[in-house]
Amino acid sequence: MVSFLAEAYIFVLAVLAGFQVISKVPSILHTPLMSATNAIHGIILVGALLVVFSAHNSGVFWTALGAVLFATMNLVGGFVVTDRILGLFRTDGGGRSE
């Protein structure tokens, strides 16, 4: 029981620290931050695929397959959001963005 309370305490502190860090990121840094998290999600997807292909029982297989599904959705969603953000800065050849 002590182990669960310690892990819950660490989880709550990580959530609070993450919220504080992310809320203080200036708008100009959101696109590079999204690109970095897309790279991290790509690594997570590769790891989940490795677990799927090396699963020895059905419980591990289905859990890892769920991880592949969620990692794929997160990766694709990150690229869509990044593309939309970068679309705000595109110009139509005139040098001025409107």
C-alpha cells in the first residue's frame, strides 16, 4: 500500500509540474515543441510495435496493440496540428502574410 501511495504522489507531482511547464511556453515555441513531441511519439510507436511482435500471450498482445492504436492517433494528430499551425505562417508568394 505504501508503494501505491508513493507512486500516486509522484504522479500528481508530475502532472502539476508538467502543467506549470507547458502553460509557461510562449506561443512562438509551440511549433518546435510539437515537432519534438511528434518525434517522441514516433519512438513510442516503434516500441509498441516491437512489443506487439514479441508478445508471448494474448493479454500483452492486446494491450500493446492498444498502445499502437493510441500512439498512432497521437502521432497523426500531432502532425495535423503542426501542419495547421505552420499554415498560419505560409505566404502566397508576395512576401506578406495576411
